[in-house]
Amino acid sequence: MELDPTEMTPVINRVKRAQGQLAGVLRLLEEGRDCEDVVTQLAAVSKALDKAGFAIVASGLQQCLSTGDGIDSVDVKKMEKLFLSLA
């Protein structure tokens, strides 16, 4: 299943934001900043990437349902594996 780039704009923006946050985490580490600040920012990056992943999987599932033969055309095991890979 290929993703529609026009539908991925919000996901792309989220990943770009996470990329900026990750750069901030690196900067905090290089500056020897407080552990709590670093972990808080790292958690924010992780959460942003998780949300992007879930949005991609949800979009793929929606695409399968709308362009296929309904629920029977969805590879349930494959979709389950994608969701679980984000857990």
C-alpha cells in the first residue's frame, strides 16, 4: 500500500517538528543541561513520532477500506503488526 503524499502533509509536518525537537535534545545534552529537561524533551520527541506512526497506519487502513473490497481486502495481520510495531 502506497501513501498519498497529499494526505501525509500533517504527518510530514509532525515529523519535521520532531526533528527540530530532537535537535534541541542534542543541544541540551551537549550543553550538559539538567536531566529532567533532557528527558522531558526526549519524551516529547518520542510522543510526536508515535503519533506520526499511528497517523500513517490509520491512513493506510482507511485507504485500504475505501479503495479495496471493504474489510475483506484488508490484511488484518499486516495492519496489526504495523500497529504493534509502534507499541
